[in-house]
Amino acid sequence: MVKTLTQYICQMCGSCFPKWSGKCEGCQSWNSLIEEAASGSFQTKTTWKAKKIDFSSLEDISTPLPRLLTGIEEFDRVCGGGLVPGSVILVGGDPGIGKSTLLLQVAATISEKVSCAYISGEEAADQVRLRAKRLKVSASPVQLATTTHIGEILKSLHQDSHVAVIDSIQTMYVDALDATPGSVSQVRASAHELIRFAKKYGVTIIIVGHVTKEGVIAGPRVLEHMVDTVLYFEGERGHHFRILRSVKNRFGPTDEIGVFEMTDKGLLEVPNPSALFLPQREDDVTGSCVFAGIEGTRPLLVEIQSLISPSSLATPRRAVVGWDSARLAMILAVLEARCGLASGNRDVFLNVAGGLRISEPAADLAVAAALLSSLANFPVPKDAVFFGEIGLSGEIRPVNQQEARLKEAFKLGFKTAFIPKPTKPLSIVDMALIPLAHLAELANYLEAKPKTRKAYGG
């Protein structure tokens, strides 16, 4: 009896090992090695029979392919201005966040212009039809199919097809591999076949990918390197909006976002996200300020909230929602060392209103303003916005796209802006600009305001 050869493959990075171990030596992840049967279908072949390739110069100019507009402006914005023929887009997100709903709406709008196929490996055809009826797109000429076999998909997609949606890559499999669907080998092989088909025939393929509990797309990390665009569909279950974020795009800017609102009739576009993330704010509220941020190429205004209260614990709590907890610790340390405002015996809570997560360092000044307002119990001016990066010595450093931030703030009715000292004159003249060189200047400004005891819920 012939013994079946097996190998252990890391589900995070795809590294292969002859025996099991608790830790992957390739990506240092724990308990990620899964036993799979060794396959010889992808053995390295000799290169003596390979044909010679043709080289060209960098000056050769080819006609750029026209982009295909989906009809959903927020989706087109994240993709860089539309779909590029022959590109492969990977869309990931938590279960139930709305990936299938979004892509079914995209397929319905595209099918009005070109042929579009929607292939589901998770749901039956009747289930997809029920969703289409709820979204009121059942009359769209979308070509619907249900299968998990990559060979059947590639054989059924004709050369005149323009767009294909695969939902999802973790359910697809290739006959040549003796592994279960969703394993590293199957995900990698299935994606490779789809990408090769897309490049050969110029078909745009949109792939749905599941995410792990860490929030990254399940399967080998090489999957994100293989595709042209990686989009993450984010959102909190307790909020009605969803964020489509670009983390990789070979044909457009990264970190671009599209904002959608989840309703009973599907996802609706939000043309003015700043108004969505700025709810009705009360006057003279401590611990609240507005941050003028940039997400991709779009300026976005969000509210930063903080609450500082005395703590009875030996180690005071530090709770952060929507921001980096390590950066909050740095801001608190700078406030204590450079401004003499201690918070070591107090609980500190920081929240980005609306559930949005921000990561750019330009939010440092807004976070510091919210903390100072809560510490000194002084309100921040309601018509003021903040942005700027804070260094360890307390200096406030300039950030990019200052004029775009100020124009968005002025458009929404803000009259004052606390900004870093600009290196060049700004063209905004309709706002009162307060340049700051050090964090102590902001602390002195807020402490000069009249006291108030009003706070959230007060």
C-alpha cells in the first residue's frame, strides 16, 4: 500500500513544513499549520522548451484602456475612477457586513451597460433572487449561477463577458489539488486561475474574501499580492453606515474610502460623509472637538470625544474606540511632561463619534484638544476644527493637504481652525486661523476660557 505524503501548510503565509509545530517559522503565527496532502501538480518544469520573450523600452506608449463606471460613485471612487478591464479586485469584510449586498447592487448597475455574471458558491440561486427582490434589482440582466468548481466557471465565462463576481474565493476549488475548499492551496490555486483568465481575456473579476478574527482576509497573505486591488468593507454593527476602504490599488490611490448607509432597501451612497459623522453637537460641551482629516483624497470631518474622571483603581483605565491606544498613551505622556497636566490617577476614555476608525497622525492635535478640554473642564469653541501632528517634545508639526481640510471645514460652517504653523501662505482667508508651534500654546488658550460645568449628559 502506497503511503500518502502529507505536508503542513501555514494558513497565514502559505509556508510548507514536513512536520507540525506550534509556531510558523515563516510569519511567526501560532497554531496556523494545517495538514494537507502533498500534490505534485505544480512541480517545477524544465525551462529549456520555454519561448523567448520580447523586451520593449520605457518610452513605448500604449493607449490606456477606458475605465468602466459602475454607476455607484462611491464604489468608483474607491476603485480609482472605475473598473479597469482585466483587473482583479478582492473585497473582504466581516460576516454579515454587506459584501454580497454591495456587489449584487454593483452587478445590477453594471449589467445595464455590459454583460455581468454573478457566481455564488455560498448561497442557492433562490436565495440570491430573494436578495435581489429586496434590493429591487431583480429586473436587471445579471447572469446568475451557483457553483464552486473553478473549471466550470472559466469554461462558462465567455470571452464577451466583461465583469464577473465570485462569492466567495474560500468556497472555490480546483480538481488538481487534493485539499478541501478554503485551504491555502485551494485558495491560492483558485485565485491564480481566475487572475490568469482575467489577464488573458480582459475580464474584470471581483472576488469576495472572508476575514479572520484578526480582521485580515483568510487564506495565504500572497493572495493580496496577487490581485490588483484590495478593498475592505468595514462598519460597526451598532451603526447604520459602512466604509469601503482601499488598502491596495495598482490603478488609483490607496486609503481611499467610500461611505454607504445600510437601509432596508440595501446600501445607499452618502455624498457628504462629514455631515454624517458630525451629529448635532451641543454648545459648551467639554471634551469634544472636531478633527479635519483626510481619507485618501477626500477631506472628512469627525468628532473626537474624551472623558477623564478620577479612578479608584491602582492602574487607571485607558479605553479607546476608533483610534490607536499607543498613540493616546504618547499624547498623555507629552501633556504631562511638556504641559504639566498629569492624568496618571484618572481614567481616560476616548471615542471617535460614529464608529469610524482613523489612523493618520494629523489627529494628534484634535485628541490633545479634547483631552485638555476634559482635564481643564473648559469647552472647545463649537465652530473650531483641529489638525496637526504632535512630537515628543511637544512641538506641532505640519501635515499634508491643509487647504483641502480647511475648505471642507469652511463649507460645513466652521469659522476657526487650530493648525500647525504653515510653511507657506494658505489661500483660505474666510476662516480665523490660529497657528500653533507648541502644545503648551493650546493648553494656555483653553485654560483662558470661562469655566463651565456642563458635560455629556449634564
